[in-house]
Amino acid sequence: METAIRIIEQKPLVAEFLALRSAVQWRNPTIDTAAAALDGSLYCVCMRTQDKLVAFGRVIGDGSFNFYIQDLIVDPGHQGKGFGKTIMRHLMRYIEATGGEDAVIGLMAADGAVGFYEQFGFTSRPENAPGMQRSPVFRRKAE
């Protein structure tokens, strides 16, 4: 029986953020650096099973024109269940709700993840300018 999953719009504890990064074999910054990074986020969303952080993502940037999707992580034991898509939909909703008319979104895709981000409208940049981008975010409807 699958334990209920909760989606919470909040930053995680530094220790659990670092543990999730370790679970996917990403290099960890120092505790102080990780705390400052989380504090500087515009928006964070966590997925939890019981009290364990199993997926996370955050948005950084200036809050109007430039946004960057950072640290979209799903615990290996929970990959393939749509958690990444759920986190991504929350991140995109936040950006669309707060971004200016011509806002752009950047990200760096992990190895093998380009196709995942393409389904959200991202395109790869040229080899001499790596990363992915989506521009513009949306066009506001006339109110």
C-alpha cells in the first residue's frame, strides 16, 4: 500500500535538502551555503511521504523577468511515479502567476533529463551556450 503523498509549498530543512541531493549523487555545498541558497529562493515546493522529503524543486531569480528552475530532485526510490512532473507543474504555475509578460526561464538539465523538460516547452541551447530555456513564459490575456 502506497503511503499518502503531501505537496507542501515551503522550503525543506537544510539537512533533508542535503540528504535528497546526496540520494541522487549530487555534490553538496556546505550547510551554511545550502541554508543561504534555500533562503534566497523565490518559491519552493516539497513532496513528502509521512515526514520524509521525497521530491523537491525551487525557483530562483529576480521575480519578474528572469527565473531559473533549480534543484528539481526526486528520491531514486520514488522516480517514475510522476513526482517530477508534479513538482514541475507547481514551479511553472508560480512563474506564470508572478512573471512579467516577457519573462524567461532557464535551467540546467541533469544528464538524460532533456526530454523531461522538453514536455514543458523548454528547448536546448547551442553547444557553445549550454542549458535550456523557455521564452517567453506566456502572454497575459487582456483583462
